[in-house]
Amino acid sequence: MSDELADNLRKYRRARGLSQEELAHRAGLSVGPVRRVEQGSDGVRMETLHALARVLGVKTSDLMAAGPPRPIQHEDPNSQNLRELRIALTPAPSLAPAGPPIGDEPNLRALRRMTHDQSVLYFGDSYESIAADLPTLIRAANNAVAYYDSGEEHANALVERSRVLNLTGRYLTQIRQFDLAHVAARGAIEDAKAAGNDLVAASGVGGMCWLLVRTERFDEAEDIAVATMDIVEPRIAGATDDDYSTWGGLAMEAAAAAMRNNRPKEAKALRKAAGTAAKAVGKTHKNLLRHWSRFGPVTAAMKELEDYMIAGDARSVVRKSRDEPALQPATWERLGGPSTNDGNRYRLDLARAYVRSGDPTAAMEELTRLAGIAPEWFRHQSSAAATFEEVVKKRRTLTTEMREVGTHLGLYP
């Protein structure tokens, strides 16, 4: 992508009549990053592209174009670590007719309970357990769909497999196995659609949106989230907390994509929609097998802070973390707290805001806390490593604690 990105940035910059120095100044950057992008250097941060796109008045995706793949410099250990999961999720096809289901009649209730238990492990940062158990869970779901080949039982089996694949896709997205995650996320949506269950399908769309945002496919993420919102929009009469939470979760995903794509007006409208849904729910609502998170006023407030970070307004993040009622632990006792993942993400954003507003000590405190309470989640966050490196640049010496965090993130041997 480097050559195409360089050409696109140069084209848009010249069209605006800006020098590299002028573009950097308006974006709040030094001229170095602009020069590196236009020279085709690798390792450009997405935040840098957001800032440049805002100044140039284009979408972030307009700066990006697909280039030829680059050679892999070393073997990816996950190609072996995830071998059994890959086999279960993407079995090799054959022209031979499928054989009959193996074993006794599946127990769909037990399958749902197993999926729920695995989702609890996922949100509890127990990634090793999930990786070991998901292949068996996927095969059980496949067997149930094959066993119940028609009627209501077939639809129910499809719903349960959709939930299994949704969990699989989210786990693989979390550990940055994006292509394999796409297979799972797509399967989750297709199964729920085939079963005629719009809410479960919408949950799958939510997982797909998160994957698309993490792979910089912002246009698609926003489009499919908004289109799905139209289908599952809660009706005033008879709407449940599940309905509002699913719809509100999609609004948050769409807002995240829009903001990262330099569409702040659209993001603001979508955040407002999420806030409306959160107000309707009232307190934090939890249903791991429906919308795969917790949703309510606290979650909506936390996610909105991401927009300030993307806009480069770190001081507002720090200020709102202190002044916004929904972000105070005392409020959580009344309204219910966020999910573990959402709470951890909020703390990571806060760490980045601290270091960028001139308080690296507070930033390091947040990073150390995250390394202690969610070690597996933490080490898979690229932004954690980037934030740690920003802290290190502002310190003359590293404490033992800082070195331990850096080692955990894979930055030190």
C-alpha cells in the first residue's frame, strides 16, 4: 500500500496547494511523518492518516489503496498454534457426498450453554482455554446443523452455529487473525439469515463491523451497520432491552467507522442514536449470546471518548473522564458497569490521552494496571505497544516495572 498511499497523499496535498510543511502544521504533526508517507515508508500509524485526511477534506479510505503483498519475513507461529481451529472452521471440500452425522442426537440446549461458557472465558481474558475448546465447539455445531436437516430444529441449529461462529470470529479478530476471522463472521451472519433470526444476524453484523474497522475497511463497516440498523430498528411498542442493545451496538460500530473515516458529522449523529438506545435501556444490559457485550449509558459514554482520541483531542478525553457522570465508578454502582473488554479499551484510550496531554506517569499507571488485570487481552493490543513507546520517549530511564510491561508487550527480549 505504501506506493499508492504516497501517490494519493501527494495528489491531494498538491490539489489543496499545500507544501509538506503546511500540511504537517495544519494536521498538528511534525513534517517528518508527511515526508515518510510520501517517500513510501512502511509503518505509518492510522492516527497520522486520520489527521492528514481531516486537513485535506477527504475520507481516510481515499488515501489508502491496495498494493501488492510484501514478502513475509518470518514464519507466523499462529499458523501452527491455530491449526486445529483452522481445520474445524475451514474443512477441505470434496466431490464425495457428505456422510451421515456421527453420534447421538445433538443437544442444542447444551450447545448453547457451552457457547455461553466460552463467551464468559473470552470476556474473562482466558484466551488459551478458548483456543483449545473452539474446534470441538465448531464441530458440534456443524454436526447439529447436519443432523437436523429441515424444519424448526434445523433453524434452531443454524442459530446455535451462528453464535458459535460469532464467538470464533470475535476471538480471531482480537488476536489479529483477520482473514480467518472473516470466514467465521461471514458464516455467523449467513446462518442467522438462513434461520430467519434478524437479531442474531445483526449480532453477527456487529462482529463483522468490528473486524472491518480493525482492517481499515471503514466504508463497508459503516454501510452494513446502518443498513442492518434499518432492519432491526426497535418499535416503540414491545421493544425489548435486547432490541435496543443490538440496535445501539450497531450505531456505535457505525460511528466508530465514520469517525475513523473522517466523517465526524455522521459519527455524531450515530453516537446520538446510540445514546437514545442507551437511555431506553436505562441500566447496563447484558446478553452475551445476543449482542456480545454490555450496553447502556456507561458503554455509550465510553465509546464516545474514542472520537475525541481520533480527532486528536487528548485533553478532552482526560477532562471528560473526570467530569462525565456516566464514567465515574460511583455511577456504575447505580447504572451497571461496562463489559471487561469495553472497560479495558477505555483505560487504554485514557492512557494514550494522558501521555499526549503531558502526563506520562499517569499513562504508565494505566498501562501497568491493564497488564495486571488483563494480560492476554493487553498483549494483543497494538495501541498498547504504541502508547508504551510514547511513554518511553518522555522518560530518561526505565523503571523495573516499565521494563516488565515492555517485555510483556514483546518490545524487549
